[in-house]
Amino acid sequence: MSQTAIRETPSHAAPGPRRSLSTRSLPKWAPLGFAAVSVLLGVGLGVVAGWESRIQWGLVSALFFVVISYTVTSAVENRRQAKDRLATSIVWVCFVLAVVPLFSLIGVTVSRGWKALDGYFLTHSMAGVPGFEAGGGVYHAIIGTLEQVGLATLVSVPIGLLTAVYLVEYGKGALAKAVTFFVDVMTGIPSIVAGLFLLSIMLMFKLQPSGLMGALALAILMIPVVVRSTEEMLKLVPNELREASLALGVPKWRTIMKVVIPTALGGITTGVMLAIARIAGETAPIMLLVFGSQLINTNPFEGAQSSLPFYIWEQYRVGSEASYDRAWAAALVLIAFVMILNLVARGIARWKAPKH
């Protein structure tokens, strides 16, 4: 009996026929291959059809990439993987469609702006230089942009930060709803409207054009962006941190200052930089309120000033080859200005972020 049991045990314990869990799969380099084939097909079709626009070639190549990815994956793997590949392909196509114009813009700006960009251009103004002749610089516009954007930031950031703190930490009832409504409305206000509003005040009180008036118009455009971005960042702070601080007997205002705001500082700084980038390129308020100037004016509270956007528009309006070169060089300076601000902001956010 025992021998029979011993003989039967292996037969019961022995595994049955194994089912292979492995299926056919595409190699990791398959998407690159799909992309290469798609580009070849798109270019070939564009050449045969006589399309002159490279945009058409790119769009057709993107369509080929999506179709080929789905078809080949369905044939080699299965429909489930094909659907996943289809979604991934669409995401990549959208990413490329968003990035290509950006890099194209930066490439054109660098290639055309590099001609006139040198030390002389950065340290001299347009005083005494006819617009249609070579020479001159952008120093006066850089000074104006720095002062106007700096004043707008000093005005808008405290107001926007405190408004966001009120909406998240204290705001309830009709007042909070009204503030939220007006912030949403102000987000979509065109820059020319803000400029006309300040212009009407200037005419009522007989004020002279100055960098301060332009900065106030820019602050109106900047405040709703700061409020909305800061509000979203404060909402992401876990309530457990607030409750732990309040449980220790820390007042609410101190909890906000020492716990909530430092925790969200990285996102708040990013939002402020987005707001600065939003106003750094505005031209209409400067045209209405600052008037522009060919001279260096370091006093934003008195007299006309220039700015980088106004300088670009001014040089483009002249229409000569030298003025076009100056306009592209000023555009490159403006892009570098915004990029440096973003890098500095990220460094400050990382430095001030709470240590874990």
C-alpha cells in the first residue's frame, strides 16, 4: 500500500504540460524604425505630389507613424498592445508637434539675432543713431524692461500671494466667490484694456508718461496669474501638515508662514516666473503709457522709457536691414532674459524648499 502511494505521488505532483506565457513582441527600437519609415514615406509622398510646404510633409509623416505603429503591432503582438502603442504614438506625435515650432522659433531667433548681438549692442542706446543705419544698441531698452518688470513684480506678487492665501485658508461665502470670479475675469483681460485703464487715470490726473505707469498696467496683467498659480499650489499642501502644526499650538498665521508657504514655495516661484514671462513681452501698455525713448532713462518715475518689446516693434517698423538685425538681436536678448529668470527661480525654489 505504501509502495503504491509512493509510486502515485510523483504522478500527482508532476506538473502538467507547460503553457508558454511568452508571446511575440516587437524590439525596443521598433518605434524608431516606425518613425524612420514614416518620414521616408512622408517625404516621398510630398516629393511625388509636389508639395512645397514642409509642414505638409511632417503632418503626413506623423499620420503614417500612427498608422504603421498600430498596424504592425496588431499583426505581431495583439490588439491590446496595439491600442497601447496607438495611444503612445499619438502622445509622441502631439509632443513633437508642440516642440518643433518652439525649437524652430529659437533657432531662427538665434541665427538671425546673432549678427548684431555684441558688447557694443548691449552697452549703447539708439541716441543719435538714425533707425535705417547700422549701429546703436539696446541698453536703454534693457534698463526699461528690468525696471518696469521689477516694479510690476513688487506690486503684484504680494497682492497675488495674499489673495491666494485668503482664498485657500480663510475665504468662505460670497466675498470669496466674488474674488474668485473677478480673478477669473482678469485672467482674460487683453493688455490693451489694462493700458487704456491706466491711460484714463493719467488723463484724469494729468500725469506724465513714465515707466511706473507701464509697470502698473503690467501688474494688472500679472496679478491674476500669480493668484491662480499660488492658489493651486497651496491647495496641494497636505492638510496633515496644517493639522500637525495647529495641534502643537502654533497660531494659524504662523502655520501659513512657516509650514504652508515654504512647502509650496517651488510651485509659487514657478507661477511667479510664468507671470513675469507673460508680461515681459507686452508692447501695448508700453506704447500707451511709457511712449518709448531713444535715450537712457534710469528713473522709472519720470519721463518716457523704452523696453525690449517696444524696441523690437520700433526697429521692425523702420524696415531697413540694419533695423531688422537689431530687432532680432533684441528678441534674442528678451528670450535670454526670460530664460535666466526661470533658471534663477528654479535655483531659489530648490534652495528654499523644505529639506526632507
